[in-house]
Amino acid sequence: MNIDENFKKFSLSKEEAKKKIEKLHQEINYHRYLYHVLDKEEISPEALDSLKKELFDLEQQFPDLITPDSPTQRIGGKPLKEFKKVKHPTPMLSFNDAFSKEDMYAWEKRFLDFLGNHIHHSDKFYYCELKLDGLAIELQYKNGVFVCGATRGDGYIGEDVTQNLKTIEAIPLRLLDKKEVIENLKKEKLDHIVKRLEKNFPDEIIARGEVFMHRKDFEALNKEQIKKNLKPYANPRNVAAGSIRQLDPKITASRHLDSYAYILVTDLGQKTHEEEHLILKAFGFKINPYNEPAKNLEEVFAFHDKWWKNREKLPYEIDGIVVILNNEEDFKRASYIGKAPRAAIAYKFALKQTTTQVLDILVQVGRTGVLTPVAMLKPVNVGGVTITRSTLHNFEEIKRLGLKIGDTVIVGRAGDVIPQIIQVLPNLRTGKEKKLEIPSLCPMCGSKIIKEENGIIYRCSNKKCFAMNRRCLYHFVSKTAFDIEGMGPKIIDRLLDEGLIRDAADIFKLEEGDLAILEGFGEKSAANLVQSIRNHKKINLRRFIYALGILHVGEKTADALADKIISIKKIKRPMEILEIMEKIPQNDLETLEDIGPKVAKSIKDFFEEKNNRELIKKLDEADIEIETPFKELKKLQGKIFVLTGALNSITREEAKEQIRQLGGKVSSSVSKNIDFVVEGENPGSKIKKAKELNLKIIKEKEFLEMIEKGE
């Protein structure tokens, strides 16, 4: 018998293949459960891989037998274009934080006072969990099959990341069947749950947990990054969060993420939070084996201290513990305070700390006019990110710390998130340190500062001050100015409110660590924005002048002023503009096209004003480079263009820029002085007027040929 005949002998019919596939499902899921949930191993990983390969081959032969819960579907599906929104059945909120024993005593008193005398006391009053440094998720199962996985989002609506979560081996694609669940619950002596499930086994199970990355996998990933000459990632948490939000599940799968379940949303009659964990395990979820109950806060402190000392022995990172009132009835009755449960808290580990120097203290004006002091720090790495500044909240905080400009300080990130100055080291002072004086006049507009009744808040009396500053910054980064992609009004508002920037020059000093610590920013988005900023440090002179926001100076006027400056000297640095503007008298400016006495005075006033000169100096120090390419490119010198209608091959702004770089000018209105009218699709009334004036009208194709040839 030859090989082909042997193959035919052992080939399966579709019905036989279906039965074999079902058995392979059971066998693979059994060993997955042993390994990931019970931490046991009956066969080698290589043998398990072989079973998966056999299943894969059968499914390729009979693709209509592939089911959503098949182990082969952990890496499946085409890359998504976007994530769908998912509404959580109950709010998926976060915890308030505690950082000391005093904080914990205060928390306990608050919820006990709220609950009053009606509370269940036991030897398992609290339940303590390791606080994983990862991404919170919600998992939904129907008839035992995993159907939907979502991120926390805003606590009420998250993103559907089902396909990515399927790639994580620790997350079951199918839960254990009723018989196995009942047997597991009996082993845990949860008889009241057994009785309930024997009568009414749930069609739907909703659980919540955490996705995280092991240190060894993080280190391996960074080695690959370095080999590819790419920047290494800052920490495992950012990688885990970023991996779950990849549009291509194959990228998520390559990160080898892990997961623990810790909340059972579905009501199965659980009486304590500890029972939730035991029930989750009974259904086939992986739970953290190190979690345990505690009788009182003294036992909580012992659990906290134990894991603070042993955290480095864990294969993954934790940033504290979570402490929950164990009794479910009491926990629900305690309800929520703000966006956090009243009877649970995240007891964080001590701050990750280092020392640095306070180079300056700037006063930021927020969107409501409140003055906030911000410490400018000598760049320092804290907990995996580089930080260059830290908010001081208010002037009372400076007084409490005894902080001076020039001080050496201890800086930490509370809960690995927010950078703050913890302590001043006065013994390291040299005598050159300076005390910050609370300003009596607004540092932005010079208006009177008002001290409010509480004696802590200081506010600018000029309501237009902070609004104008924001509008100037919106203009500075806009498409026709510095054109910094990714930095719109919302980002500008956030940076101002957090005290990360005070003026346009501060934008170019931002580091990834300054942004990554903000809620809503991840490592990748922070890196992208910083890279976008750095990519726009070179700018042509006309755009630079326009970006400054000089009163009465639009694009055409900026063009004329740029030509005047270039005729005197080809410049490369912002400070050179100041030097030239000092030499140009106002009456010389008045002779330029589009510049009359009013505009000329506005320009002179701008470059003579102290704050504006300081801004240009700061932009120079931030290594802004001025380009003057159209000095040598004069093929369209003196030609005036009007653009009308939509262009297909080039944007309106790009077309204007090309004309200006070739020495031409762009007008917004049609007149007899116009040399060319460029007609796009659906042109406006300008075409009619151009025809009346017998002007030369050219189509987009002819215009593109003209700028390519420069004639």
C-alpha cells in the first residue's frame, strides 16, 4: 500500500472530523485550564502545541467546523479599522488611593460611619488583593462561550477588544460545563452556590479582571526594540495597555500577555468577595493565588508590607494592594463616593523616588484664571519616565515644603503615576537659592491678582487674559503656522491646565514622560506627539512670523515682512529677527505692500514689547530653526495667484505654500493685478469676475506643471 492509499485510509469524513474537533477542544481546554488556572502540567508545552496543530489542520480541511470558542481562534480575524463602543452593565469604576496607615485608618472610619451599626463582623472582614499594574477588562460569556471583551473606557462605556483578548491564553474562550463547575464549587464547600446553580444554571456570566505583562516578556520585547534601533518601552503596563488597543490581533498575540479575573459581576448568590474569586476559579477563570482575607487593618498592613518587600520576586509588576470590605451586602450598601466604591481602596506602595534640582518655579494661569505654581525640574527618570516639571498645586504647598528656587528635592510618582515633590533637602543649599514671591500682578497680562477668601487661591482679575493666551497658542500650532499634528485645542487646554506649558516656547521642551503621566495619554500617543513637535522645529520665515500672532498681520502681510527681512539678511535663528527688526524704521515698513501706518506700528510695537522679545528668545533657545528657501527660488517672482474651487492633487494650503516658496504671492480677491486664477472643481463667483477682467484662468493640471517647472 503506497503513501496516498495510507492517507486515504486514515482521512476522516466530515462527521468524524466534527467529533475529533470536539474532543481536541476538550483536551486542549483541559490542559490550558491545568496550566493557567491550577498551575499544573500533565503534558509538555510541545505536546500541547502538537494538539493545537492537529486541530488547526482539521479546521483548515473543514473550515465550516470552526467555532468562535475554538483554541485556534485566539489569533484570528482581520485587523480592525476601529473599536466599537460597549456599554457596561454596571459602572466599571476605579478606586481611590491611600499611601499610608493614616490614610487607611481615615478610610475605614469614613465607611464605618456611613454604614453605622448594621455591619457584619467576621474573621474575614477584609479581602486583600495584589494590585496588578495592567489594564482593567470586562469579559462576557453566553452559554459558556466568550462573546465580548471590553476596556474600562470612561467607566460607563468601553471599547470592544474581543479579538485581542482572545489571543490571551489565560482568558478562557469557553467556560467549564455545569458538571465541572458544580464539582469545583463542592470542593470549596460553597453549598449555597451549588444549590442555586443546580436549580438555575446561568446563561450569561460577566467577569472583570486585569491584563498585564510579565517582566521577562517585557525585557524580551525591549531587546527586540533595541535590535531594530527602536526606542525601548518604558514599562510593562504601557505595553499591556497599548497591546490591547492594537487594531491587529496578531500584534497583541506577539506580546504574550497574561490575565487574572477578580470580580464576578453576575449575581450567583455570592455572600463575600472571597467567594467571588472561588466561583470565578470554579468556572475556569485564572485567579491570583496570593490574594487572601484579613481580619482587621493590622492584618492588612502585614499583607501590604509582605508584598512591598517581596514584589520583586513576582514575575509581574504590582504597585500596591486592593483592600475590599469582604461582605457583599455591606459593600453594596456602602455604595459609591464620586467615581469610586466607598468600601474599597487601593493601598499603594511607597513612592518611587529620586532626587533632582528645582531650576525655576513658573506661575501658570489656568482657564478659570487661577494661578498655579509649577516647578521646572532638572530632567530626571522616575519610575520609567523622564519628567521635567511638577505641579505644586498652590502657594501653600510651597510654604509647607519650604521650597526655594534652586533647591535639591526628592521627587516621586504617587502610585507610579503623578510626579510630585515630596521633600526639600535644605542641607544641600549653597546660598544661591531664591524664595518665590507671590505675584501681585498677573504674569501673563499684568492685571491685578485677587486673593480669595480661603487664603489659598489666587486668581487673575482679567477674564480675557487666560482666554487670549489659549487662542494665541491655538493659532501658533495651527495648520497655517507651525502645523504641529496632534496638538489641537483640547491638548493645548490640557497642557495649560496641568501647568505643563505657559507659552509657545514651552511646547518644544516637552518630554514623553511629561505627557505619558496624564490620564488619557499612553506611551505611544505621548511619543507620537513629542516626535511631531520635534519634526516641526524647522519652519520657514513667513510661517514663523504668522505664528507669532502679531495684531493685523495675516499671511500676506507676513509674506511681505519676510521678504523685507530676507532682503537684509538670510537668517537661521529667531533672535536674528529681533536684531533686524530693531534696525528697520517704522516708515520703511509702511512702504511695503499690504502694510500701512496702522499695521507698521503694530509690528514695531510687537517686537519692542518685553514679553514678546522674551518669547522669541525662548524659541531661539528651544532650537527653532528658520528656513528661507524662497530666497533663491524666484521663478514665480512677482506673480500673483488666486485659488478658487477644490483641488484634487494638492490641498489649498499646500498650493499657497508652493507659490510662496517660488517667489509668488496669493491673493484672496480677484482684481486686474492678478496674473493667474487657478480653477478647481466647483469654483465660486471669482471665476465669473476673472472672465470679466479677461484674466488668465488655468486648470489644476496646468498649475501643477507650472510649479513643478517653476515657470
